[in-house]
Amino acid sequence: MRVLVLEDDSRIADGLVAHLGRQGHAVDTAASLAAGWAALCAEPFDLLLLDLGLPDGDGSRLLGRLRATPAGGLPDPHTPVLVMTARDEVASRIGALDLGADDYVTKPFDPDELAARMRALRRRAAGRGQPLLQHGDLLVDPAARTVQRAGLPVALSGREFAVLLLLLEARPRVLSRAQIEAGLYSWDGALESNAIEVHVHHLRKKLGDGLIRTLRGVGYCIGEAP
């Protein structure tokens, strides 16, 4: 999942980058409304983690502006937003949710609970309720980061798991190499020119050649379930 953390406290931001990065997410950070808006306008994110108390204004301003943006371009007005703030008043929670926030947590929060809420928002955005992803005899648990094929566990690297998850969630759409790269790598992420091809090659070796299809000049997709 590509995540933007809009948080001016560097300790919290750095902690989230480390914790969410260990879970396979690509995380970018911004410390002001202006920088956050510029990031959202530059490329799509799967989720925005939004602090309300920012040095150049209230995060609710960005939330309202995002939700009022016309569909079809950047920033994407449908981007899921999880507000994380020290404001624990009921009125603050109601105001953020009514402005378009999808969830709300108060600081200090448990990082694992935050990650679980993020997965729930991802499921909702994808239009599915089940926590597990199944495709034929392939079973993927995003929370536990485990994969089974025909009932047997399959060990994947973090990047391989992330590519597989992106393709499964996109079914039946085709994802271009650029789209996969955008979902895998933050601004600071090192990217080799053939990285996506290598990850797909390894997935085919571990999961079988028939799972991931290549459409030359277009991208990759998950084939039909047997």
C-alpha cells in the first residue's frame, strides 16, 4: 500500500515509516498542509494518514479541499483518509468524519491497531469485506502476510508479497509497470530498472507460470481462477 503520512512531529512520522515499512507499505511523509497537498497532487496514494494540528493550518482544511476536488485527476478525492490526532473531543471526531474522514484515532495510538484500521480501509476501498484474498487454490492473508497454494505455505519476500497483493486487489484489471512501482516504492525507495520483472519472475517460479499474465506493452494481471 502506498501511504502518505501528513504529520509534523518527526518522531511520530519516522516511527510510522519504520513500522509500516516493516509491514511492506511504501510510506512517504509531509510535515505541512502545503507539502501534503503538493504530494497528493503529484501522484496517487492508497491512503492518507492525516494529523490535524499542522504548522500552517488545520488538517481539516486539506480534508475538505480533497473531498471537494473533481474526480478524474489528481489529487483523487476518493483517497481514504485516516485522521490521527491528539484531539479526543467528540465534536472533533464528528467534525472530521462529517468532512469526509474514513476513520479517526487519537494519539497516542497502538501502531498495530493503526495498521489493522488501515487494512480495513483498504478492504472497504476495494469493495470487499473478507479479510483474506482467494484466487482458485491461492489464499493470501494480508494481516499475517502469509500465502498458501493448494493448502501448502509459500515463502515470499516482502516485495514479492507486495506485488502479489497489488495484482490480486486489482483483479481483473491490468496494472502497468509504472502503477506497480508507484504502489511499491516511496520517494526514497531504491528502484532498479528491471525490479518488477524480477519480482514477477520469482512469483511465477514459486506459484506457477499460469497465475500472472503478461500483456506485452501494457502490464501484468492475475489470470482467471481455475
